[in-house]
Amino acid sequence: MRIDRVPPASPGLGARQVLHAVAGIYVSQTVVTAMTTQALPSLLRDAGASLQVAGLTALLWIPWGARFLWAPVVERWRLPAGRLERRSRTLVLGGQWLIAAVLLLLGLAALAGHLSLADHAGLILAGLLLAALVAATTDVASDGFTVEQLASRQRGWGNVAQVGGSYVGAMLGAGGFLLVAGMLGWAQALLAAALAIVLLSVPMMLLREPPRDRALAADHRPGLLHALRRPEVRTGLLLMLLSSVGVRLTLGMFGPFLLDKGLSLEELGWFFGTLHIGAGLTGAFLGGVLVRFASGWKVVWITVSLKACVLAALALAASTASLNVLMGLVGLMFAAMGLVWVALYSALMEQTSPLQSGVDFTLFQSADALLAVAGGVGGGWLAQHLGYGACFGLAAALTTGATMLVARVDSIKR
């Protein structure tokens, strides 16, 4: 009989060891995505590009959106059928080191004068696209490792490490990258990012992945059809997309918005590196606490409703409020995002099958990444042609509708 319920985590790894490894994994992966989706739009805007062009950098989300297509192949290698071994560690470390190598080569080429943003943008974007492709592929193994090694009672704090690690990665990839680029140059920023990713691989290097339970080492061939046949996965996909739509429409516009309101590139770097990380980590921590008291989809619609309130406030204040007020509202948005992601990831992990947790969770995140592509391009178009207020206002309206629908589904399930 097939086992499609999440079992307890396998023995062999301590909770602290797992949390350190999870944090390192998600920090390093988010460094790449933050560089391409937050730092790059701001650099382009500072160089005089239009908002619509800045929004097109969201196309670098495509590897994250498409990785579900090859996730079953990765999962079959990670969990060889009929064998007890896991290969998550090998895949994750190989991916982290390859990303670092790509960034190192780009940085050295730029430092030697062979690459410039003005003349070789295509080559630079191709290199970052390769790094994103590697990160997206190894994320399949990362997701599987995280779901398998966190027992149900640890999910809340595990998701804090996961989401909190993503915020630290956003700090390094967005705020840190902009700061170093503004003070020393973008080549030095690439070299610093490569070094950071190597250091972040150390917690994963220090652990030894335990074998699978014999009951799970069945002759199962991971695949998308197995995932999509399960109602838990279909429900999770729908509710995840509803919960994410507002932030995906606006995330790439926060940097350009504050630049247009008077912040310099260096000040924006400090903003992303201080308030962003502080607010995001605070929201993630509060999300971990909230998950302990209200689990499942209930905590999701509660946190999504808070995000809708912040987006509505941003829409109303976009054209008239002072820069300090707007910065405070963007900071609240980062905190609300931390709350939502911890709640959402905790709920989604419960929907995965232990036979192919990497495929199932990747399917959720790929759908979110595809939404990010559409939302980033759409947000840039809205802000360019209708203004930031219209962009934030539409996001608030969509998030309010999502809150009601998720709450409705939660009441039916209970």
C-alpha cells in the first residue's frame, strides 16, 4: 500500500543541526533570486531604465517556475528506488558550489574589465540565468531534505529557519549587493556574493544525511501525475496562488518606488539591509509563534488578511505620504510577508507525500515562481502606465479576495 501521509522525521539528525543546514540552504538560494529580482531592477532604474524594463527582470524567475518539469528526474536520483540512501546533501552542496563558481567567474571578468553593465548586459544576464537555473534545480533536493528532516512539531521553527534564511539571503542579495556595488563596484559585489555562498555551505557539509525508513524505500517512481492526482496537492496549489498574488504583483516595485520618492541607491541598499531584514525576521519569528497556536489554513488566512491591510495602506499613501511614512509601510509589508510565508510553508508541507516530498513541494514553489514572473511584469506595466497607487491598490483588492476564499476553504475543511 502506498504511503502518502507525512511520517515523523527520520532519526539521526538533531533539530539544531537540521535548522542550521536549512537556514544555510535558503540563505544561499535567495542571494541569487534577490540579486536578479530586487537589486538588478534598482540598478537598472538608477541607470535610467524605465519601470517597464525594470519589471522585465522578473523573467529571471523562469527557471524557478519551470523546474517542476525536471523535478521528478532530480527526485529519482535523490531517492533511488528500492534503496535506503538519500542524496540530498550531495545535490545541495554541488549546487551551492557551482553557483559560487559562476558568480566568481563573472566577478573576476568584470574586475579585469572584460564585462560591463553597459556593453555586456546579455552575457551578465546569461550568467545570472545559469546561476538561477542551478539554484532552482538543487532547490528540489533542498525542499525534500527540509520536509523529511523536520518532524511535525518542529515545522513552525523549521519554517522560521527557511523563511528567515530567505530574508537574510534577500539582505545579502539585495541590500548587501547594492551597498557593495554602490561603494566598491558591482564586480566586487559579485565576488562577495560568491564567498558568502561558499561559507553558507558549511552547515550542510558538517552533517551526514540519515537513510530512509524501509517502508518508504519502495519501488516508487516520483512523478508529476502522482502529485496532481492527490487532492491535497491540488488544494495546496490553489490556496498558495491566492495567498501570493498580491506580493508578487508588487515585490519588484518596492525598490524603484522608493528611488522615485527620493532615496539614493546607497540609501536604498541600507534600507534593504536593515529594515528589510529586521522586519522580515520579526515577521517570520511571529509566524513561527502563531503556527504553534493556529495551524493549517486558518493561520494562512489570518496572515494574508494582515498583508491585505498593509497593501491597502500603501495604495492610499503612495502619492501623498512622506518618504519616512512610505518606508515604514514597506517595512510593514516585509514583516507581513514573513508571517505569510511561515504560515503558508507550514501548511504546504503537510500536503506533501513522503514518497516524493521534493517533487510535491517543488510543484507548489514552481507555481509561485510562475506567478512571480507574471506579477513582476504586470506590476512594472501597471506602475509605469497607471502609477504606483494603482499597482498597490490592485494588489490589495486581490489579496482581500484571497483572504475570503482561503477562510472559506478552511471553514469547509473544519
